[in-house]
Amino acid sequence: MMFNRKNIWITLFFSIFSIALGFAQDKNRFQAIENEKIAYITKELDLTPREAQQFFPLYNEYSQTLWDIRKEKLNGTPKNSFRGGSRDVLQYDAKEVEIKKEYRARFAKVIGNARASQFFEVEQEFREHLYKSLQNRRK
């Protein structure tokens, strides 16, 4: 009986350890992608160190705001719609556009109008780059 309990505890310990290790690896991968994104944006927008220092706190705020809207879009409570009870996806999309307009104006104060507008293209290019590299890893 003692042998079985010991095996159960050992199995439980290694299971918990494996799960914790998996979360740590996911967090490291996410951080590596974020670091790569920051480097990509800095290079493509040709940010000076001073501009980057002012830009990235705004960028982090912008990213968090968009994440919040997207989570709400996926998990939100039903809103007005034609199908009675389903979420109004267009309402969330409109919120995203408004957020982008607001932050474009805020970015422009730091990096100018042209690069503030270019930022959204650069961000999309990075997503495409990331998607392609993930596709290549799977092959």
C-alpha cells in the first residue's frame, strides 16, 4: 500500500512539474515574439532611442486596449443584433477602428503623421512574417 501511495505522489509531482514547465515555455515564447516585434517596429519605423522610449509605452497601452476589446468580442455578453442574442461583431470592429484612430493621433505626437500611419502597415507586415515563420516550422 505504501508503494502505491509513493508512486501516486511521484506521478502527481512530475505531472504538476510538467504543466508548470509548459506554462513557462509558453511565456518565454510569447516574450521572444514580443521582443522580435519591438525590434521589427523599431527598425521599420527607423525610431531613434528617444522616440522608442516615448513610443513603446503608448504602443503597450494600445496593444492592451485592443486585447481587451478582442477578449470582449470573443467572450462578451450578447449585444443587439438581427439574430436575437448574438454579439454584434461590427460594433466591436468599429471600436477597434476608433482605438486605432485615437492611437494614430497619439503616435503622431511622438513620431510624426507619416510614421504613425505607417505603423499599422508595419504591424501587419510583422504578423504576416510571424505567420510565415510558423508555417515554415511546421513543415
